[in-house]
Amino acid sequence: MLNGFELQRADFGFTGEGLSRPECILAEASGDLWVSDNRGAVTHIRPDGAQRLLGTMGGKPNGMAMDTNGSILLANIALRKFFRVARDGSHELFFDRIDGQPVGAANFVGRDRWRRTWLSVSSRLENHLLALEEDIPDGYVILLDERGARIVADGLLFTNEVRVDNHGHHLYMAETRGGRISRARIRADGSLGEPEVFGPDPIFPGALVDGIRFDSAGNLWVTEITRNRLYVLQPDGSALLVFEDPEGDILDHPSSLTFAGEDLRTVYVGGLGQTRLARFRAPLAGRPPVHWLAS
């Protein structure tokens, strides 16, 4: 259903204003949006458009997920820690060490419907940006479940967003420096099999992929930041370029996307250089996020 689909500039509208580095977006069934914002911690945008900035975290709030109690689990890549942010903006440390060592550049938090939490770490380097300039395979993924915390994937090229597929078979991992998506089979105990590349490697020469999100048909939507592009990787691994914005008027270093609205076909896109969210209508519904499902 996506072959031939292509977005035009006129297909986009905008939501929010005055945002700072809106790297990640969470949508609730109520229509409320929660957006990472480095002026504090998160900005809450109500369905009527009213917004309020919450928290005084500082650093660079990055990828996040909503917990079962409605709080937000948030990675702060500059502070190199994972936090829990309450709806009043207060925050507390959630996770910052693994195997006795600091985690490094905390990038993203993902939750799945099997009650597992996945944390991605882009690099162990003190200056994690060096891992974007050359191939330094020290990115990794942490799994938190009833067995505790453990590293389940390592040796990745600047790990970014990670998502479990619609059937729970694989964990998909955006490797920003590699410009590619990798995946690994999830075993019954939560450990992962050997990673393999899914789709083009790289998606194009010089690409830096960032955010990934599944729709209801199993297509993987991908943001790419060097050319302000949106791709769709179909289940067979073929890549469709659905939009690019060289001027950066609509998308500026797009870092994430989320499906929202009653029919889950309104897509919001955040970006590292944006001050508002771009939005468009997708031809297919997104997969319902885990916080929409009964716990």
C-alpha cells in the first residue's frame, strides 16, 4: 500500500511553538503530546494547542517512553543518565550504571508489550560526538526485565532508537554512524541473537539515521538527519524515500516520529533544529504504542 507514496511540502502542518531541540515525542490516546525539550525536561502540548514546559533537568533530554503510571522514562544524552520524569516536572534518577560502570551517552528508552524496557547507549566515549565522526563500535543496548539489567547487544555504531517489531520476534536498532538499521532475534530469555543489517547498508552513502517507528502493517519508518529525509523500510527490506527537505524549512535534522490521533494516522516529526513539530497524514495507521494498551 506504500509503493508510490510520496509526501509533498503542502502535506505538512505544524504543532507547538518555541520548542528547543524537540528530539522525541510521545502521544497519548487523549490527544496529549509530550515532547523532550532542553529548556527543561519535557513540554506538554494539550489537544487544544496549549502548552507548558515542565522540569529543570538541563543537559539534552533525548529519547523517552511512557511508564505504566504515566511518568516518562527519559534518556539525557548530555548528562549521560536515564531519568524518570513525573507529570509535575519533577525528576529522579532511573538508571546510570551497568556492570559497575557509568552507562555513557544515554540515548533512548523503549518499552514493549512484553513488559520489557530497552535502553540504548550511543557510545561509551566521554565525548560521544567523536563516535559520529568515525567508526567507533562501542554503542550498546541494555535490557531491563524481571531478570534484572544486562547488556544484550554491543559493538554498534552510535546506537539510537530501538524498537521491537509487531510480533515480538526482533529488536530493530538504528545505528546512526552506520547509516543503517540492524536487527537481532529476541530469544525467550530476552537475550538477542547475532545482529544482522535490515535494508540497505547504508541507507545511502553518508546517511545518519536516527528515529524508527513501526506502522500497523510492519513497515519501519526512519528519519535521516543529514538530508532531512523520511524513509520507509518495507517488511522485505526495500527502502522507499517518502520525503526530503534540503532547505530544512519543514524538517531540520529529523530525529523521531510518532503516530497519533484516534486513527493513529497523524504523524508528528521532531528534529534537533526545530522549534515546532511537523505533522502529516500517513496512508496507514501506526502501531499503537504500549502505553495505549491495557497494562
